[in-house]
Amino acid sequence: MVIMQNLLEKTPLVGHSQDIYQLVQYLEDGKMPELQFEDNMANRKLIEVQKSGDLQLKTIFPDKYLDQEFCQSVPFLPQQRLLSEEEYDRISDIMQTVLKSGQFTSGPFIELFAKEVASFTRRRHVVLTASGTMALLIALCAMEIGPDAEVIMPANSFAATENAVLAAGATPVLIDINPNTYNLDPKQIEALITPRTRAIIPVHLYGNLADIDQIWDIANQYKIEVIADAAQSFGISRLGEKSTMSILSFNPFKNFGACGKGGAIVTDDEVLANLCHQLSYHGFARGQKNVKVASYGYNARMDNFQAATAFARFPFFTYNALKRSYLAYRYIRKLKFLVEKGVLAVPDFHGNHTWHLFTVRILGNFDKRKVQKKLFEQFQVETSHYYPILTHHQNTVLKKTLFSNVYLPNTEAAHKSLLHLPLHNQLTLSEQNRVLEALYAVLN
Ligand SMILES: Cc1ncc(COP(=O)(O)O)c(C=O)c1O
């Protein structure tokens, strides 16, 4: 810890998940050292708070000492509270600018936001797309992964992951997970590789970095591409490392979102980036409307309007990431007793996590559905499960064909006991206390 502190004091903090992780420890200790933050756009709010001397728990969570009575219920993700007041004002202003300009689709904010994302993620190229789903599809198409190709991916992701593979005409090959991380288990990759395998899609699920080192080594050995689905993990340290391309989602319900749908492909490969640009807009040469250079393309660029909302929100990113991380840390610490009792499992607190979702497992003799019902009916605490139906259990024709022999014991077991607790940028400590009290009451 002392060594890390020295390091941090000398090197400006970029604001990636490892930096945020360290900040949480300082916040908790109440001893914030003199830190230097890199002057990037994502750090603006954090720097402002630091300068005013407010980088401390009681100002970041002003309700800390409020009475419990103020909090009667805890919604999982209240849509009316996605934005802070300050974010709301900034976004309203920028929307006015775009409305007056009439530049709803093409326009300057696409370039501006892409530049900021590239600089923050340390990647050479960022192609903004209409959604994370389209980012994944375009990435696959750019690599000519289509009919005849197999793509290894987990079965517990959002449907977008398998849908992009299917839409490209390729075949998803489902792989089991490591039950401790919920991410694909690299040890199982080799058994699934065939001469048709072209790519692996590790999903950094719930914001937790997949085991990219092992995945990359195996992929290199077999000459397979790695396309990381980082839709839930914007801001993760090592984003884009050990993958040819990574995709992001700026869907408003993600840990960083625009005010509508949006996504991105990030890569260091210039040729692929150019292809992605072309594929995202009708195969047109970049910057030359109606001049085709690729034989086809989609209408799937991010709109200037959405890029503007994301641009307006970006200065709040690391400040919000700090809040999320602190809330995750506090859940883990306060739930320790239930973990030791053997009725609950919580994730490890580490720096390769963006805490898009806070995941627990209900253990012992408790039934997850009953626990979820009690939490809601007796304490008005809403919990959720992302995603309630595994890929191979979805009731489509694939269930009886492609996925009929799929057996994923770790994925199935985790699925039965998994629950997400409320965790979002505007969650208050009073609300979190209510979640904790409800869990203690129900699991005791
Ligand atoms: C793991 C994962 N992949 C892909 C996507 C697709 O992103 P989007 O909703 O922006 O299309 C999402 C989110 O919705 C996701 O959670």
C-alpha cells in the first residue's frame, strides 16, 4: 500500500479502474493524499471536487448522516435518476446547441467524443456506432467472420453478443464460465476449438475484466482473433489490451452512457478501424458521402445528437466511477457476516472491475426467487438478474438445434443463485443501508 501510494503521488492518475480502486481505499481511510489527476476530460469533475477540498465521503455521499426514515424503498435502477442535476444541466445545454444547429445525424460531436474516448482509453482508433450490438457486428464483419466461422463466447451475456455473431452468419459456440468471476473459463477454450474457429469473444461481464492473458495466449497459439465485449466495462484498466478489437456500449443504463443508444469499436489497428468506419456507414469512404469503397455497409454510425450527450456527460465519468466503486466496496465489507455464515457470496474487491453491476449469489438453503420476493415485498428493495435466460435456453429454434447438446454446469449453477443488488451513480448510502438491512433480515 505504501509503495502504491508513492507511485500514485508521482504519476498522474488517468482514472481507469485500478486508479479508482486505490482512491476507494483512501476515501475509506479518510486520508486522501495529494494526488495528481491527468487533465483528461473524464477526470474534470473529479479534479474540480478535489480542488475544492471535497474529495471525501461526506461530500461525495451527502446523505451519509441522514436518518433512515428518508428511505422507504430502493428501486433497482430508477430511470428518473440516471443523471445528477449537474449532468442534466450540461446535457440540456448541449442538446440546445445541437437542436439549433440541425446537425442531428452528422456533426462535430462525433469526432470530438471519439477523440476523447481514444485519449482516455489509450487506443489509437475509436469508431463510434449506433449501439454496442452494431459495434460487435461491424467488428466481426471487418474481420470477415461470417458463414463457416465458429465463434467461442459465453452463454450468460446479454443477447447482443450471440445476436451479433448470428447476424454475421457465424456460429456461436458456447463456453462455460469460471464460477468465481462469471467470465468465460480459458481452461475450456481448447476443447472447443475446431478448424472453423475464427474468434473468441470474452465478455467483461458485470464490469469484471475477463482473463485476457490466458485467452490471448491460447488465441495466438491457434491463430484465432479476440474481440472483447466490453459493453459493461468502460473505464476498465487494460481495455483493448490483448484483443484485436474491443467493443463498448454507451446505452444509458451502462456504467457510462449517452442519452440514447450508442457504442464504439476501439482498436489499435488502422486498417480494421478504416473498415469499421466504412461498414458503419453504407460502405462509404470516410468523410465522402455516397462514394462507396466497401461493397456493403450499415447505417450504424453514432448520431451527432447522441455523441453530444455522451460528450457532455464524459467529464463526470471518473467521479461517478468512484461512487460506484465505493458502493461496491461498502457492500462487500458490510455483507461479510453473511458470507462467513455461508448464505451469500460476494465478488472480490479489486481494480479490474468497473462495477457496472453488483452481483451476489444466494447460498445455503435459501432459494434465490424467494429471497428476491421477500426483499421486495417486505422491504421494497428491488433486485434483478442480468440476464434471466441463458443463451441456450432461449426459446428459439436454436434451442432444439444448435444448442440442443450444450452443457454448461458452472453457468447453470451460477444462474440459479445469482442476484444483482441496486448499484447506480445516484444510489445513496441510506438506500444502500436499507438493502443491507433487508438482506440481513431475509438471510438470517
Ligand atoms: C455484454 C453486452 N454486450 C453487448 C451489449 C449491446 O450493447 P447495446 O445495448 O449498446 O447494443 C450489451 C448491452 O446492452 C451488453 O451488456
